[in-house]
Amino acid sequence: MAETEDLKKKQEGLGFCPPANRPCLTELLPDEIVRELNSRTIPALPDYRGGQIFSWLSRGVMSFSGMTDLPLPLRQSLEESFSAGSTGVESLFQDQDGTQKLKIRLFDGLFIESVLLTDRAGRRTACLSTQAGCAMGCLFCRTGGLGLKRNLSAGEITEQFLHLLNLTRPSPVLRGVNIVFMGMGEGLANYPAFMKAVSILSHPQGLGLSPARMTVSTCGLVPGILALGREKRGPRLAVSLNSALEEKRRFLMPGAAGWSLGELKEALLDYQSRKKERLTLEYVLLSGFNDRREDLQALINFIPPLRVQVNLIPYNPLPAQTAPPRRAFTSPGPESTQGFYRGLQQAGVKATLRYSRGRSTNSACGQLAGE
Ligand code: SF4
């Protein structure tokens, strides 16, 4: 991993871990902030103070002393009673391809990871974690090998974006930034906190990011998909499918095995009847496991009448010194990968072949393990 002196300097002051025994305001929307303050401060504060504090937090100012339009006595009393963030940046890693990965320390000593990807055109995508570890146990995924440590709070999810935003100082690039909830964890298994983070990140008094520029990936939790379809301002949906053959999928993704492919498809049809957007199906290609002719045909058969975009992702092998996922797979060669891709195209399926960025820092799909 490339961790240069320059990067070390940059990470100084990026974050901090304050004492955990104070209410953390990054959890809250403006009206909730003012209610929380008024339950503890005398005299009561006017409503607009909630918006002011929320706006500072949303700009990544995670210390009350930096909120310069608040009266000094208020800043001091906030410092004494509240926290402006509960997470700290432990390390920053930079891949040769420009991908930046943060290892973030939670107040209880657990670690999560968040990634900022920049494509060749300079567009940025923040990949955020929703849980520390994951209970779903997908066999190709290192996070799945950790098991679930705990759900993240809305503030812990939001703060990851703020830490990534601070990486892009002095001129944070917000226009056109995408957020994908595809880091560690299954977002739909932590639904309330994940949706609260969406509300915080999209609130007009803060960053005002459009939920249409956010995507949550699920291994196929049917109740979560049905709930997301009923949200007025929810993020887009990506489903990690990885096999359209029942037994193979159950084996590969045991956490999703409670729902058959038929039930999953019904939920996706319900979702799509309420939302106009095209769904993303993610398919990690595992050599000799799900890249054969019968796998391709099963995928082609599964899709209609869903409107989907299939993202094919050749499996990311891990360096020998890292902890392995629960089962060793290999990446298919270019010929097999191209053959699968062409097969989808010939069947009229909209498909993209994605080579993960961030491989050299273990920041790519399925590689996050908080180590
Ligand atoms: S792929 Fe996603 S849902 Fe599956 S174990 Fe990994 S983090 Fe969890």
C-alpha cells in the first residue's frame, strides 16, 4: 500500500475520536439538533441555530470551535456537552489509479473502510459502509468473512462521506459526486440508519445531494427491496445477483438464501412498478463457478421483463498476505470474461464490464475488511 509522507501529512487533522459519552450531532437533522440542544441548554435556542450547526457539520467541520457564526458562549457550551463527530480517520491509503481508501475508527474501537473512486473523466464516487462487518456471509467477500460486528448509526454512515469530502480540500468537489452504499455491510439490513443517512446527506440545508445520485446494493433482502420501492426519495437499487441458478446462489450467498430467485424477482418487479429507473444487477464473475454457458443462459432467462443494467465484475483476487475470503475463487481470464459479456449483449441485455479500481490497496469490490 502506498502511504506516503505527503499523505500522512494530509491525514493529520482529518478526523478525531471524541469521548463517546456525549450526544453526537452528526446523527441529526436540523430540527432534531435544535430539539436536542433545547433539551439540555438554558435559555432555549431559536430554530435557525439547528440549521446553522447542521450546515457546518455538512461541510465537514467536525468541531464546534470552527463554527464561526455561532456566538462564542454557545460554541463553548456545545464543546462541553455535545460531540460534532464520533469517528476518526486512522489511515489513508492511495492506489496508483487515484482511488483513496480511509480506514475509520469508531468510538468503540471497531474499524470500517470507505473509498473515494475517481474515474478517468474525473468523476468521483464515494463508497460508504453501512455496517461493521456483515452477517450475509457471501463466500467471495472478505467483509462477509468477518461476520457482523454491529450496525452503524446514521451519523457514522454520514461521517464517512464528510471524511472523504475533507480529502478533497481545499475545493471539495460535490457537483456530480455519486454515493454508493456498497462498502462493508448490507445496507438494507440496517434500513432505518441507512435511510436516515440518505436524509441527512440530501437535506437542502446541508449538502443537498440528490438521492438519485445514490445507490444501495443489496444481496437480495426482499423486505428491504419492498420498503425501498415505497420511499418517496430513496436511492437507486443495485442487486448483487452473482448467479441465477437457485442452488448456486444459495451456496454463494447464504444470507440471501431465505428468499428464492422467484421471490426476489417478484420484489424487483414490485420495485420497478413504483420507480421508473433501470435496476442494476451486479454479477461478480468467478472462474469455473458462475461463468459457464448454463450460468449465462440462466441470467438471460432471469431478466425479462425487468429493465436492468448488468454490471459484470471479474473477481478481485487478494494478495497472499491478506486474510482470505471464506472460499478461494479465481478471476476468469479475459477470453471467458469477454465471452460472457458478448453473450449478454447478443441476447439484448444492457451490460457493462467493470474492472474494479483500487485493487492495489484492497479497496475494490469484496475486498474491504477494516484491517
Ligand atoms: S457482498 Fe455485501 S452482503 Fe455479501 S457479505 Fe459482502 S458486504 Fe455482506
